[in-house]
Amino acid sequence: MTRANLPVDGARLWADLMELAAITEPGRPYTRRSFTPLFLEGRDWLAGRFRAAGLAVRMDTGGNLFGRLEGSDPEAGTILIGSHSDTVPSGGRFDGTAGVLTALEIVRSLRGSGIRLRHAVEVVDFLAEEPSEYGLSCIGSRVMAGLMKPEMLDYREPGGERLGDAMNRVGADTARLAEAMRSDVAAFFELHIEQGIVLEGQGIDLGIVTAIAGIARAEIRFAGRADHAGSTPMHLRRDASLAAARLVLLVNEEAKRNAAASRGHFVATVGVLEQHPNAANVIPGDARLVVDIRAEDHALAQDFLAMLEAGSRAIAEDSMVARSGWTVLSNTTPAACDAALRGLLAEGARRLGFSYLDLASGAGHDAAFVARFAPSSMIFVPCREGRSHCPEEWAEPDAIAAGAAAIYEAVLRFDAEHRKPS
Ligand code: HGY
Ligand code: MN
Ligand code: MN
């Protein structure tokens, strides 16, 4: 898809994307994990780009980074555009960063064309959207939505650091999280790669997201007894890995059953599977699993959690081990995207001559948390073979520019039409 005369500079945007992608762990591209020195290096780079574009740079108490361009009407409120700059381990170059950098490109293009909106426009890089080593995702947007529970700040990463301390270390202020909550956001737009195969498979230029699946994550621990793998008779073993393997099977079988139940999008997997001491000739004494559940139907996800709680207890008993831990790490409801903003994105796509499709998101996004406090919308661009969360992740420059242009058009239209409720 190529369209001449887009209102944004696709080449400049692409150059930014590749420059930020180069800030990665050299040994496992593309990795810029939240709270790490590399993440902070990426943020410094972003802040520099925001300043170079003439934006006022600040960080809120939730650790979110903003670049702000004032509007002509201080009563009009703020149009927020952005995503996240942290990655999964060995992730891609576009998940999150495409949303932050298209936001920057949109503001640069508005300024470059001499357009002064009534609304202020803010580019945002939300803190730690990906599930971090502390066991929680969407940290910055969760704070903005007022949904960061105090006990979550005590979550610890394997080295023992508290999440709250890590947040303060990167510039947040966990003693003043409430100050990050906003009432001035009139609209939020997030561009993201689809991380699925629908758009590419149907040759559609853009996806307009209808709803974002709810995410539940549960941590389960089994405690058996480490013993000699060669001399311990089978009937005396208390093998934690046996219980773990049975739980993986249970998750897969029950998720497939739910997915076929025609109650909307439903998937689940065991994304974290650790056993200790993880040595060939030692019967694993301990196992730790984190189950990731996505559902459009919130009640179905709650039923699945209840099944997991009972099922893991039964598996432990049957495997002669103890279930030594059951924690629901997070449990968010599905989020609907704002119908009026979806209409503006569709109109923008039409005006630019792009095909588009309404579709739900199985992936979680900051937009789901923004939807708790402001009208929130997302536009998807195709990614090659639907691949994401891997170095093979790829999106075409023209596709990203098209998504940026559709948001640009929607922002102009929103600014012209939206009057703050008196
Ligand atoms: O896990 C997700 O759904 C998102 O990519 N963070
Ligand atoms: Mn992701
Ligand atoms: Mn993402």
C-alpha cells in the first residue's frame, strides 16, 4: 500500500523506529526490559526527540513519560496519543514503540504544517506495559487509571527488589500515585501492530479495535522434595515437575474447550514455567508457573480461574506434592473502545483511501486502562505473518505511516468537533 501526500513523514518516522530499536541488549535483540539501564537509555533518547520536536517533557508520579504541545484553548482538554517503549525479552522492533513514535510524528507534522489545535496534545510512553519480572504489566497506565493496588507495590522480582522501589528508581513517586490520575484527557489514540494475522490475511490496510480482551494472570507454586534422580524409587518420588506438567495440560485442554464455546475470544497458556534446582540428576523439589488468560467474556475468565484454583489443588494431591502457592497477580475486565473515536478513525482511513476492518484485540494494551478514565481508541497495522514478541516481528514502513495518518486525520476532526461538556 503506498499513498502519496500523507500528512505525516513516513521516512522520518521509520528512521526513529530503527534508531530506537538499536537500543537493545546486543546478545538478544530486541530487548529493552522495563526498569533496566537500557530502558532508561531508550527513555533518554525519547525525551531528546520530544524536546527536539518542541514538546515540553515531564514524567508523572506513575513513571509515565510525556511530551506536551499546548493548545489554543486551555479549557479544551488534552488529546493523548502513545503506547509503550519497553519490550518482552527477545521481542520485536514495533510492539509499543510504533505507537510512541507515530504519536511523536503526528505532533511534529501538526507543528510543521503550522496547525494549532484547540486541545493540547500529549505524546505518552507508558511505564512497563509488558509483564515485568515483578509479575505485573501496564504499570504506568494502571496508575493513571487509579488501579494500582498498594499490595502490588510489594511484588518482587527474583533478585528481591520491590516493584515500588523500582518505580521510584526510574522516576515515579509511589507516595504520590494519585497525582498521576487525569480528568483532562478528552481522547486517547494508540497505534499498535496487530500481533495477529487477520489484516495481512485479508489484505486490509488498517484495523479499528472494538474491544480489548481482559487479562488474568495466576501464579501457582508446587513444593515436592528434591531427591536423587537415580536411586529414588518411582513410588516414593515427590516430583514437582510432574504436577507442573499436569497443570500445563489442564490449562491447554480447558482453554481449548472455552475457545470453542462461542463466548468470544478466549486463550490461555503457561507463559512462565520454572523448576528447581533444574539439574538433570535431581528430582525437582519446586516448580513455579504463571498462567496467562485472555477473555472477551469476563465471567468465563473468572470460571477458568476457579477451575484452576481447584484443579491445581487436586493435581498437587494426586502428584504427592503440596500446592505451596496460589496468587492471582492481575485480573482486568475487557475494555470497550470509544465508538465516537472509532468513527473518526474510520472516517480518516476512508478519506486517505485505506481499507479498514473492525476487530477485537486478544493482546492487552495500555488503551484498556485509559478506557477506565477517558474515551480510548486503537488502530492496528498489519504485521508479517501476525508474528510478534519475537525478533522476526515486522511491519512495513508504509503500513505504519498509514496508521499514523489515519490518527492524524482523526485528531484534526476531533479537535474541530469536540467541545468540552459545559
Ligand atoms: O501481553 C500482551 O498482551 C501485550 O503484548 N503486552
Ligand atoms: Mn507486547
Ligand atoms: Mn504492546
